[in-house]
Amino acid sequence: MKKMTMYLSIASLCLIAMVGVQETFAYFTTYAEASGQKRIDLYSDTTIEEEFPEGSWTKRISVKAEENSIPVWVRVRAFSGTEYPLQFTSVSGKWVEKGEYWYYQDIVTPQQPTDELLITIDAEQSEEHDFNVIVVSESVPVQYDESGNPLEANWNEQIEIERP
């Protein structure tokens, strides 16, 4: 009987301790709830700004990121007929030729478009020529390392963008 009383006493002390522990856990936890939604657009959309002054044989281009675009790396390529070879000139030196593309060395944001790249048509300068110069730009989102430093552009990575 003495042992039974001792076991009941120990069990009741454990029960009291467990109830106290639960209150302590409740004291140190927090519960928060939120509702509603906010759309966040994480897309990289750019536009080419072209200027081809009348009487000039030089097309001036720059690439600008759209208003809500994330920071991007940019490259461009230009096409013309084989009769009209193209010559490229980087006004600031920030455009660098690698293969068939011209790569902009700085990150492009909505606040900071690229500097101008001049594309000159190398043809006899007469009014009889009928030609077209097509400029295509590509962009990839800037990715960052653990320290927040931008990584080099990965032009082989593919992403899918759904637009409304």
C-alpha cells in the first residue's frame, strides 16, 4: 500500500509538471494569420530602341528593360542582306563582340538602359539601295551568388514565361 501511494504521488507530480510544460510552450509560441494577395512579376522583358536618321547609313540602337523587369544581361545580333555587310561600333566600349552576338557588359535595369551600339551599313551610299537591317535582342535574368555578387550570364538556360 505504501508503494502504491508513492507511485500515485509520482504520477500526480508528473501530470502537474506536464500541464505546466504545455502552458510554457504556449507562452513561447506565436500564431499569426494573413489573407489577401499581391501579384509580384518576376519577368525580364526588354525593348530595342532604334534610331535610323534619314540620310544616314548608321542605325543607333540601345536596349531598355521594361518598367517592372528584373535586372538582366543583354546581347544583340543584327541581320542584313549579304550585299550589305554591317560594321559595329560601341560608343562607350561596353558592347563586346563574341561570335555573332554583341554582349553588353553591364547589368540592364529599367532605370539603366544600355549605351548606344552603332550599326553602319557598308554599302555604296546612293539612294538606289533598298535594304533592311533587322536587330534582335535577347536577355537573361541576372543570377547572384551567396554573397550577392552577380554571376555571368548563362545563355544556354531556358525559362518559360507565361504572360496574361
